[in-house]
Amino acid sequence: MRRRPAARIERGRAAERAWRETGVAETIPAVGPDGGDVAMPLREAYEFYGTARGAVPNYVNAFAVQSFAYTAPFDAIGAARLIEEPTLIVHSENALAPALARKFGGELREPAEMTWLTSSGQIDFYDDPILIGQAADLIAAFFNRVLQPRA
């Protein structure tokens, strides 16, 4: 179920008030096969978190609704301006929100770089050994370059 940020924030605040009064946290599924009232309404997220592909013994497919009060208003673009450490973004045109990744990267202080790899989607970065290897090599090269002691 797609909700406007204001509606999600208010839903989260109401859930937090109820939790404070009762001690019971309202939850919804983190993922579901057909979207619906879930935290991550992406089929690709379900195909990882909701199947054996991403299964781990202690995983619970639940999201505390009160978290919306904190996650929905988060301003990642504004936060980019506050990052003072060297930053490399490794992304893909097929991953989640490439336009927002570009905008975020454009707000970072130097040294900062963006590198684009080819993936089928977002989740490939979690478990595709070739893509992970490419990203790890890029990250190592970036940090070796920018963190070298200056003479």
C-alpha cells in the first residue's frame, strides 16, 4: 500500500503512542509477494527477504509501524552535505532510485565518487558474487587512493 510521507509519519506516530500506552508494537510484514500493506512494497525485496534466497534463521518478516515516524521524514540528500569522510557510491541504473543516488552523490563533499555497474536490480548487490567482487575491488582502489598518507 503506497502512502504519502505525511500519512506514513502520522501512522507511525499513532503506532508509537499505542506502543507507549500498551507496550505492544504494531507490526506489518516487511515484504510480501504482492505488495500491499508492507514496509518494502517491491517485488524484488520480497524475492530476496521473503524466499529462501535471503533466508537466515533469525529473520522475522516484520516491521514496527512506529518506525515510519522516523524513517519517512529522513532527508538523505540533506545528510549527504554533512558527510565529511571520503565516500564512494557504487550503484546501477537498475538498482533502487538511480536519480536519487546521483542527487545524493552531487551533494557529497570531496573526495567523493560515483561508479556505475551493471545489475539486474538492487538486490544483486547483496548476493551476486561477480557484482560484489567488482564493487569490493572498486571500494578497495578508492580507499587506497584517497587514504594514502600525504607527504
